[in-house]
Amino acid sequence: MILKLLLLSLVMVLNARWSGGAEVRAPLETRNAALRYWMAFAEMKDPPADKSLQDLLERTSVGQAAWDEAKLGPILDLNGEALQTMQRATKLPECDWGIEYGRRAPPIAYLARARVMARLNTLQASREIAGGQAQAAVLRLLAGIRFSEHLANGGSLISVLTAKNSLLPVFQLLTQEATKGRLTEAQKKQALGALKVLPDDGFDWAAAWEMEELSMETFFAELRSSKAPKSTYEASMGEAMPEGATIPEPKDLNRFREYMAAVKAELKLSPDAARARLEILVTQKGTLGELTQRLVPSPGKVNESRAEVLAARKALLVALGVK
């Protein structure tokens, strides 16, 4: 259908020119990759819900199972157009998901679609490897790295964690191929070029933590202004508000901000350096109110996610021959 519309548009442009009408100028194409990703998501067909097939998809995407063309090929064939759109989007210079930072819970529906898209992209790379199309597979995996970078752009922790889960299988598959000696020197250089663009731990985790703080402050303000704060809390969190918990007042927020700023500073260090220092901050977290403590994400778990990315990156660098 899309191809037919494009052909129809081309015919109309040519008719206008041949008929002596004013020259028709095509509008400038977007620089925002997010718009193209939304198109890819709209074109995407979800894989079957069959449990055994889902398990096979998962294991194949991380290199733990051999490619099975009979079972997995049809799924990728249905998503060929979506994958092409996604790959083209990764070449655009910007990615703005249109997040409303003043809202407590900005829409994140795109992240669920993004998780599926990332897996399909890695699976297509596995298919190309199995078919002897090494260069096509490398380019697709590099697009996966760029996609992960775009997913994390400007988001809170859930965006960055989604990006992390999209990035690790790409690193693992590239490491596997490099370890087996299947990458040429040129392909290794391509992979190294993509790695140099990313921080050692993959993303700007400190910025994502700051977005988390903004979201929490917005939620506190919403609770304070609500006529029925317990109902507002339950509707937002899906659980009853703890008995006796009090909503932080503006005067109580200083300790919260100091704690969040301290964690943010540690997330700028290496995961190893941050690990012990974050443990010290547990005492500081204990001075916050019950409600605040309940809502603050675990900085230790965030740091371990950073460590996972760092370890996967180091493994890939070793496989690529970097000491």
C-alpha cells in the first residue's frame, strides 16, 4: 500500500511538470529518527504468542540457539518492511521522542514496541550470519547499537534499561562472531567505530537518574494538590498507599534532592568505584520519608546494570583485538 502511494505521488509530480504547472518541490525530510521509528512500529507484526517459539526467539537473539529458518524465517519475512524502516531511521542525526518532562509519567508505550523491534533486528542479523551475509549482519547490528542509543535519549531509567536490554544481545552476537574469527578487519573497524560513540557503560545513566528525580517531584506535587491523595496514589502506583505514610512537603524535599544529587554524582563514576560509595548512601536514604524511600529506584541495581554493559563492552573489545 505504501509503495502504491509513493508511486501515485511520483506520477502526480511528473504530470504537474509535464503539464507546464509550477515546479513541485518535495518537503524536507525529517531529521528526527523517532518519527521513523513510530512508522516502523506501526508496520511491525508481533511474533506469535506460542511459549516455545518465544523461548526460541529469545535464545536465538542472544546466540544461545542456532538459527532455525523454518520456524523463525516467516516471522522476519512479515516484518521485513518494518525492519528496513527502522534501519533507515538509525541513520538520522537526531531522536526526540517528544517526552513531556513536566509530567509525572510521560507515555512510554513506544518502549514495549521498541523491545520487540530490537529483538527482531538482532534475529535478522542471526539469519544473515547463517546465510553467509556477514557484512549485512554487521551493518544490522551496528544499526541495533544506534537504535539503543536513540532509545535512551532524554529518557528516565525505564528508557535506559530498555536500551540496555536491546544493546546487550547486539554486543553478545558481535563478540561471538569476532571470537570465531568470522569478522574481517574492515568489519572490526566498523564495530569499533560504533563503540567509540557510546560511553563505556553504554548510556548517560546520571541524566536518566535526574529525570527520575523530576518525575518523583512532579508526583509529590500531584499528591499534595489532590483532594484524595490515597486514591491518586493507588491509581498511579497500582497499590494502596502505605498506612501512616506522609506526603513530602516542600520543606522535606531538600533531603530528597541532596540524596538524589549524591547518587547522580556516583553514577558518573565507573561501576566499580560507585559500588562501595552507593552502599554508604543507604544510610542517607534511610533519613527520607517512608513514601519517598518506597518510590526511589534502587541505585545499586542501576549500577549493576551499568556494570553489565561495561562487562559486555569489554568482552567485545577483547574479541575485536583491543587490549
